[in-house]
Amino acid sequence: MITKPAAGAAYGWKARFGLLAAHPAPENIPFEFYLMAPPGVTLVITSQDIVIPPEARGTPGLQVAYDAAVVRAEKAVGELASRHPDVLLQLGLPTIVTKGWGQEAVYRQRMAKITSIPLVTSIGASIDAMRALNMKRIAVMNPFTDYINGIPDYLHHAGIEVVGHSALRAVYDHDFEIEPTAVTYRAVRSLRNAHPDCDGIWVTGASTPVAAIIEEMERDLGIPVVTNLQALIWAGLKTARLDPSEVQGYGQLFSR
């Protein structure tokens, strides 16, 4: 969490995380990282430059764009490794999930050829978080309608059933990143009401404005909430052998 550092302190005195942002010019992601990360944990950021042409959506060109992003990720990993972080954090669910179950291992193998620094993927951290919270029948809130059609099948292989899903917007638009958190809260509440049998909510899209309302949603909805960035920070802290329970106010996950 954001606190005033002591004069002369090395900001990353506990750990330095290298973040592979999915898209250029991330706005919410570094802000929400520093809301949730404990003092002494800092962030080094570079981008995989995932840019999806509007005409590619709904066509095979979409997967071509995701595959190209994995190639750019290799360069990005090299950039981060040169800064000697303790852990690497990868964002961009589609680059792994759209290729199906087992692709995370392939991705890891490719990046391990570049550096031995531990790598935490967004999909891996989210699945581990849901398992830690005993979430087996979940509802998924996506940033837009066609975010990743393969999520239910991918999670099925992990023993997690998607009983319902919804989206903040019909089509991709960067403006969802600057919406009030009330938009996210109300959308998640409607999703929960539509699927009262779910035992957890997964909010995908790390740029979704959500960190400030995780605890309120859990209290009001009566079930745990996992978000991509929250899960990455939790898994990153564990990988760095730090105590996630130091983080307070951002969901049940940090107590697991």
C-alpha cells in the first residue's frame, strides 16, 4: 500500500516485480498495483504491445495478433530481466487462454530460455487464487463481450465451472479503463443476482477499475472476488517469499 518512504530508502527494498503489461500506455494497472502492494515492493514495467486492429475482431486475424504478442513478450522479458527483478508478472490472458489448456506450460518454456527469473502468469495466478478460495462454480465479469470465448473450457480443465458471465461493454473500448468503479460494482452485483448459485466472482481484464471495491463487493455479495491484478500480486508475493497477509482491504485472497 502507498506510504511515505523513509529518506534514502531503496523503494524496492523487499522485492522488485517486473510487469509484462499487455497493452501500451497502461493507466490503472500501476496505480492499482501500488494501492495493493505492501511497502517495499516496487514495479518495473514494460509492454508486450498487444494491439488488436478493430477489423481483426471475430476473425482468424485476432489469433494472429495474439500469437505475435507472444513473440514480442520474449523481447519484453529480456528488457525486464536486464533490470534484475525478483519476480516477473505476465498480463494478457488471451495470449495463453485462446490457445487452450497446456499453453501456459509452452509459454513458460519459451520465456525460461531467456531468463531464470520466476514467472507468474495472469491465468496461472487467477486459477491458483480461485483454488485457494475454494471457488468451484464461478461467474465471470469480462471487460467486453468477446474478450475470451475460451475461458469456460480452459477453466473446466482446472476443475472450475463457469456458471455465468457478463461484460462491462459490448465491444472493446479503452474508455472502460476510466469508468467509475460504480459501473463495475453494479455490473458485478447484477451478475451475482443472475447466478445466485455461484461461489465466487472473477473479474478479468487487469485494466478494469476494481481494486477499491473488492472488499465491499465481497461483503455485499457474500462470496469471494478475484481479479487479475489482485491475483498476480498475491502470487508474486508468495513467489518472492513474502507474506500476502500484510495486504489489508483488498479481498479475502490475501489472507490465504
